Amino acid sequence: MDKRIYDRVINESIYIINTNKTIREVANEFDVSKSTVHKDMRERLYLIDKNLYDKVSSILAYHIDIKHIRGGESTKRKFLEKKCN
């Protein structure tokens, strides 16, 4: 694996663990696509460090579990803003 990719995967995983950010936020922070972050966290990280992979996987699973709640809150805010205008 290329050193640049290896470093990015490690840095992304540490960033997720320390900040509890979503895939989209990590992609924006590291200036890569969401698909790249998914591949980094689901495939490459497992090959590099299984302990980091387990920690990141639990955080990403949490984000998947609450995804519907965030979407509902976002929609609610959107319609409240339209109603006020």
C-alpha cells in the first residue's frame, strides 16, 4: 500500500475516533470523496490495524443507527424556516 494512502487512512481513523465525525464530515476535512473514506474505513483500515477498525466501526454503526433521527430534525428545521418566512 502506498505510504500516502496508509497515512491518510490512519489519520482519518484517528480523526473519527477523536471527534466522532460522520463520513461526510471526514471527507470534507481530508478533501476526499465519501466513497474514498468508506473504502479507507471498511477495507484498508482492517488490513492496517484491526483495533482501530473496531473502534471506528462502532462509531460508524452509531451514525447509521441515528441517521433517520438527523434526517427528521433537518426536515423539521427546513419547514419551520419556510413557515417563518
